[in-house]
Amino acid sequence: MIRLEHATKLYGTVIGVNDLTVELGPGAHGLLGPNGAGKTTLLGLITGQLRPTMGRVTIFGERPFGNPRVLARIGYCPAADLLERRATPREWVTYLVRLAGRDRHTAVRAATAALERVGLGEAADRPLVTLSKGMRQRTKLAGAIAHDPDLLVLDEPFVGLDPVARHDLVTLVRGWTTSRSLLVASHLLHEIEALDAGLAVILGGRLVASGDVDEIHALVDCLPAEVRLEADRPRRLAEIACTSGLADGLRFEGPAGLAIATHDPRALAAALAAAAVAEGITIMSLAAGDRSLEGVFDRLVQLHRGIGSGAGPRPAAPAGLAAEAAR
Amino acid sequence: MNAGRGILAVAGFPLRRLLAPQRVILAALGAAFPAGVMLAVRRIAGDLDRDFAVVLLYALVPEALCMLGLLVTMCPAVADELERGTWQHVSVRPGGRRSLLLGTFLAAVTWTAAVALFALALALLAAGLPGSGRLAAVFAALIVVSCVGRAALFSLPAVIVPKRALVASVAAAFVVEYLAGFLPAVVNQLTVSLRLRSLLVRWMGWERALPAELQLLIDTQPTWVHIMAVVALASVMLFAAGVILARRQFPPAEEA
């Protein structure tokens, strides 16, 4: 369904997407990456707003840029807020459906149905400027689904939504994936997790990992966390860490700093604390590294750039993961 | 058929924006300006000479007012969409870019022509000229020709340099319409201003009375030639703008 072959997008000297090769079949897919990773550029290539500088992008077997056959089958909900002021959600969504080539009556019917579906039926005739960000977000989603596309592409769809609205939207989008395809870009793993989607992790415009949620969790688990501490005798604590069998690697940071890579930060912290008490070592600070997705992103960025591997080994990527970070 | 629906859908949106109270007040002030000038001239000079009044009316309505109206309505065709965060919604629709261009063109021509026709009615009342009915018909036709030709001209800067479209359009108007348009050479055949002047002279029956040096500034071809020339010019410019817009890419950072 979505196929990118060595797709590269350059903005002058700035790289948006870098030599990306991936094939996504029908179903739900999540695109994960921190801000600035190239997600929106990648979606721009997929939705036919941008042309690859090099390589090839095909959607439903055809190039999407300027191709009405492909565009008619795509619904896109961009991340940028909708700043249209005077129009109402009904007018806006009707307008978008008419742009897709439907006559006025069909467009009004489709818009009304889509607005009901996203829970905006009662606010459908209020000017957009009077709506909350969450309601405008729903309006954007209604605009994306109203013409009944085969592929729904959502860029950061949950930003600005309260938990209830987020839950409603997740339910709606999950319902969508039962019959059609979905691609959601987000920087939050749990948002994608809730959609039961396959995952692709993008960093610096490159695909660094792909798989299902379990595989990404396995990647999180296999990545060592970093325990950082400051103590009056860091070398002694380094010895203790090495002999405990819990350290995967370590490095000294200044005269008092020590960073230890470990797969079991809680056990290591307990061992170090016990040793410090037993030997009278003063620990000024001790903090475990972040193992959340942001932490994984940070780690992957470091590996991607070829730095930061001194405190531990590279992640042993589970089977099925692209793990291009090592490149 | 589908393209027509998209164009009409787009045309409705800018027209609704233009009907905002502030915009309507500004348009009304603009429309009152030619009438104000006519009244001021009448107050100073007494009864107006008919030919002088016609030339003044021509300079104020089909030239100045139409130009200003089109600058305001046609130039932001793409820039407005980028600023409002609506470009991505429109550009991912099949034929969305073309509909945006032609729909905005339609809205710009409709709005500007409506304001100019209102201004013409006020100005003719203020001038108090005999035979105002015929003058109204002549100027209404000139207004439509001016709006179609100039809106197409301004569509090019609107798609080539969306964020500098206003400045670029003023420059294009000056260079194309008022520099090339007044050159007694083949190049002025490619301007709307030559067609407008020539139509005015023809419809007012001034061909023979015009001094020889001013004859160089008009073209004595039949009316249909001028109309077809403007239609052809507008079609070529809109086609070029459509091709450019279809190929335009806006990086995410340029939007919103």
C-alpha cells in the first residue's frame, strides 16, 4: 500500500527524510519519532504534498504527487491547527468534501455524518473561532474521513485533547482500522499503543526501528538504562558496580561523576547504596536514566550519531527490528 | 464537472471572508472614493466637461479601484491558505490546487467587479452627466474586462512568491500594465491596459478626435479582437499559474 524506496527529501541543505526504504501493507501503522525527526515530511511525501528529491514513493501502486487517483483515496489530518475563523465545522467539512469532487447535497450529507461520527454534531454550526482546540482537532479529523478514504493519515492527532476526547478519538480511529488503513504519526508511544498499530521509529529522517508494539517494548527493555551519580569516591563505586555483574559499561564524568549503563537500574542503585553505607562513601546524587520512549529516542539518537556508546553496549535489536541505528 | 464543483466550493470561501463587516466597510469606503473625487471636482470646476469626466472615471474605476480590489483579493490566494493552516487540507484533495487558484480567481473577479460597479453607480450619480445609462454600460464592460485580465495577471505572483505576492503584484502592475502597456511597440499588445484604453476610445467614439500622438497609445482593431485578446491573455496566465501551483511544494516549516 505504502512503499518508499530510498526516498530522500532535501530542503536545500537540510535533510527532511534520508534514504528511507520501507513498505507498509494494509492495516494500522504508527510512525514514531521525536519532534523534528522528519515525520511530517514523510507524511508530506505519502500524501502527495511533497516530491522526493531522490528515490521513489508509491501509494496504492502509484506516485501520489499531483495524482488525483491517489489523492482521492487519502484522508489527511495535519498537525497544524486550523486557523480558519468564520467558517463553521459543517461549512468547512462540506467545503473539503466538495473539493474531493462531490456535489453539494452529497457533500453536506457526508459532512454531517462525519461530524456526528467525531462527536461534533451539536457544535457543527458554531464558528470555528469559538471552538476549543480539541473541537477544532475533531473538525480536522471529520474533514479527513468525510470523503470515505481508503487510507487515513493523521499527524499528531491527539495533541491538545483532554483525556476524554483522546479516548473518544482513539475509539473512533480504532473503529476505522477494522475496514481501512491508517497511518498515525506521533511522538508518544502510548498513543500509538492504544491503536494496536505496527510501529516504525524515525529519527533524523531515517528509519531506525520497525515492528509491532511488543518488539518496540523489547527494544526498550534491551536498551541499557544509565545510572548517573556523583560521589566522593567514584572509582570505588565503579569497582563495586563492575564486580556486581549489573553494569554493562561505565564512564567517569569529571572527578566526582560516574555514569553506569545497566539493564537493571533498580538493583544496581540498591547495590551501590548498600556499598556506600558499608564503606562510608558519600553519594551526593544518584539518578536513573529515562527508559521511556523519549529515553529510547535519546539513546537511539546517540547511537544514530555514533556517540554515547561508551557507557554500555549497543542494543541487541530483537528479531524483526530494523535497528538501523547501528548504521 | 468535478472540477467545476471544486472551483465553486473554493470561490464561496473567500467570498464569505470578504463579507466580514470590516472588509465590507473598507470596500464601501473604496467604492465611495471615485464619487467623492467627482463631487470635489464639480465643486471646484462647476459643471464637468463630459470627456474629462469620462477619462477621470476611467482612471478611477476600471484602473485604480479594480487594481486595488484585485490586489487585496487575488494576491493572498496561496499565502492566506498557508497562514490559516488550510493549505495542507486543500492540496491533498484531488484537483485541490487547481480549484484553489480558479476559485480564488472567480471570487476576486466577482467581489472586485461588484464593488467597482457600485462605485461606478455612485460616481455617475455624483458626476451628473447626461447619457449616464450608456456610460454605465460602457464602464460596466470595461470593469469586467479589467477584473478578468488583472486578476489573471496577479495570479502569477500569488503562486510564484506567495508571501511577497502583494509587492510583486504592484511591481508587475507597474512594469507590465503602465510601462510596457504605454510603449508604442508590439509588447503593449500583451497588456490589458492597451485593450482597455482601446475599448474606451472605440466605445466613446473618440478614434477620429484623438490627437495623432495619442493614437499611438491605442489599437484600432475591432472590439471582439480586444475581448478575445484579454480572454487569451487571462487564459495563458491562469494556465501558467496553475502549472506552477501544481508543482509547488511548501516545506512544513513554511506553513502556518
